[in-house]
Amino acid sequence: MDFTIPEELKQMQAMVRDFVENEVEPFAQQIEDEDKIPEHLVAKTKEVGLFGMSIPEEYGGIGLNMLGRCVVLEEMGRTHTGWVSLVGAHTGIGSTGIIEMGSEETKKKYLPLMARGEKIGAFALTEPNAGSDATNLKTTAVKKGDKWILNGMKHFITNGPVADLFTVIAVTDKEKGARGGFSAFLVEKDFPGFSVGTIEKKMGLRGSYTSEIIFEDCEVPAENLLGQEGRGYATALKILSKGRCTLGARSVGACNKLIEMSTRYAQQRVQFGQPIASFQAIQWMLAEMATETAAARALTYQVAWMVDSGMPVIKESAMVKMFASEVFNRVVDKAVQIHGGMGYMKEYPVERFYRDARITRIYEGTNEIQRMIIAGQLLKEMGA
Ligand SMILES: Cc1cc2nc3c(=O)[nH]c(=O)nc-3n(C[C@H](O)[C@H](O)[C@H](O)COP(=O)(O)OP(=O)(O)OC[C@H]3O[C@@H](n4cnc5c(N)ncnc54)[C@H](O)[C@@H]3O)c2cc1C
């Protein structure tokens, strides 16, 4: 197996690392304090094309394959999660549907704007009574003439208050339910009957907004049906499955940063007359952090390669999401421990990473659901 990153991608990696270090990191504390991504940073992120990383070149994006996206998102994962979430949700779950299943007409209409970051994307599946059980959707879409009329409510939607275009999954045939009765729609925030509801107050992810979105006789043009009528559940699963690889890369990036911060701190902090890095207890934590991160990285890149090779990755992408997020949580816990009391103080970014890591085991399908997917596929493969 060849693990070399292609030269062109190395340049992109260097560019993103430089951007993260010089343009984002200096504002990380400001994002945390103000719960807002500074406008100039959003503008610069657009300028360097990051909003278009997953959009094909013919529609104005950079057109990175999964390996390329993982390389970029690993670098992005080193900095403030709020900024990464804005871009990550847009380039992932917020645009995968239209890239993979959109009609030529909708692609031409939306993708160039999305590539430039002029239209921000979001994905809306979850409802108050349909979280892990996404088959229990209540939002309906009824065809009336040349429009679909949507009614219902979604919650916990990343980018909800700032997005312009939502990939929404709704019930089009109650009898059939998830088996042929759900459909996907592209809903613009300016369509009549669309509104943003409560914006959630969260444990972390400051600067990234999560909200309800509400449909009250919301009018969606017939051409904004995404993919085939009745295929909405499969569409949702496909979008989520693809995104899992990039979540792995983001977790690995955060781990890399935490290992660097912890190693540096351990070398500088003196107790009992010597740097704490000289104590075996600290060295073992660093060794475990580095080893687990390397394993998460290897799995992430292997699955990215499988995606790019057109292989099925239902089981493997669930493994990446589950494993990398749990490594992230273990690594950040050790990072706090190595920093001692300082690790608990807002003065050090490890405190922020600690809170931000927690969500990675919950969103885009909890890790219990990932385990169910992995085991389900295993049993299927063995003919059970
Ligand atoms: C910050 C944030 C951002 C999000 N962004 C988006 C978004 O952009 N778009 C979107 O559509 N959704 C989004 N979500 C929703 C997210 O995907 C759901 O929260 C998640 O799928 C879990 O659903 P739930 O919160 O309803 O928990 P529940 O489904 O109520 O689960 C509660 C607990 O029960 C467990 N559980 C449930 N069923 C089983 C089972 N069969 N076996 C074992 N354990 C089980 C779960 O694993 C969990 O531990 C976001 C959520 C958050 C918090």
C-alpha cells in the first residue's frame, strides 16, 4: 500500500496549515469569548476556497476527493471547532446530497454559489422524536401542483441560523415510512413558510450555531426534490455515511494539536525540580495519545482510500467515526491531566477542546448507533 500524499495535495495541506496557524488560531479565543466567527475570517475562508473543497471543479469548487478532504480537515481540526463546524457541515452533510444526487439544473443553480461560500449549506434530518431513530420523522411534504408543501420542525441543525440552503428529509408517504415514503428536498431559507426557531445554548462548539428550523406550509418548487421521490432515507444514510470519514480526520487533527500542546507543556512545567516530561506517568500518557492517534489516522486514511476507490464503506466509515471520536475523547482527557489544574482553566485551549470533543460521540449518529451499524454489517457478511 502506498501512503504517500500526492504532491499537489501536499501543497494544499501546507496552505491550509498556514491558514489555520496565521488566520484562524489568532482569533480562536475571540471566537470562544464572543460565540461568533469574525466576519473577516469568514470572508478569508471564502477567498481561499475552503467552502468549495468538496464541490467539483466544473461547478467552481476545488473538487477534492475523500483523501484530499481528509488531509484538509485534519489540518483544520487543529484549531477552533466552531470555525471547523461552519465549513465542515457546509462541505460535508450540507452539500453532499446535491453533489451526489442533484439534477444538473439544481447543481448549476446552487453549487457555484456554495463553492464561493455565498450560499451556506446545512442538513436537516433530526426531529425531537426522531434522533437515533430517524425512521420516526413527522415532517411532511405534500405535492400540490408544481410545488411541495412542507410542514413540521427539525431540531439540532448545525448552521441552522446561518445557512441558505437545507437538504431536508420529509415524509411523502406515511404508509411506506422510511421504506419508500421519505424524500429529500433542497429548501432555501427564503422560501415562503420557512423560519429558524430556537438557537440552542450548548456545552461547547462556540461560534457554531445549532437551531430548530420550522416549516409552515413551506413552498418548495417541484424541481427541488433531491433524487427520486421515496428515496429520501437512502439519501440521508448516504450523506451521513460519507461524512463519517471527514469527522475522523477532524478528530485526528485535534489530537495532533493536543499531543503537541501536551508535550510542550510537559517539557516546560517543572515539579520536584524537573520537567514533568521526565516522569514515566506523563511519558506513558503521551505515548498512548500518540499511538491511538496514529491508529485513528491510519483507519481514517484507509477508509478515505476505499471511498475514492468506489468501495462500499458502510461498516468502515462507522468504524472511523466511532474509533476516531473515542480516541479524541481519550486524548483530550489525558491532555487535561498533563496540564494539571491549568488544563481546567479557560486560559489554555485544552479546556475548550475537552468540551468540544464530547459532541463527536453524539452527532452524525451516536457511537451506539455506529456500533449497531458495524455489528449489523458483520452479521450480514456472515450470512446471519
Ligand atoms: C451540536 C449538534 C449538532 C447536530 N447537527 C445536526 C445536523 O446538522 N443535522 C441533523 O439532522 N442532526 C444534527 N444533530 C442531531 C444528532 O445527529 C442527534 O442528536 C443524534 O443522532 C442523537 O439523537 P438524539 O439526540 O435524539 O438522541 P437519542 O436518539 O434520544 O439517544 C439517546 C441515547 O440513547 C441511545 N440509543 C438510542 N437508540 C438506541 C439503540 N437502538 N440502541 C442503543 N442505544 C440507543 C443513544 O445512543 C444515546 O446514547 C446534531 C446534534 C447536536 C447535539
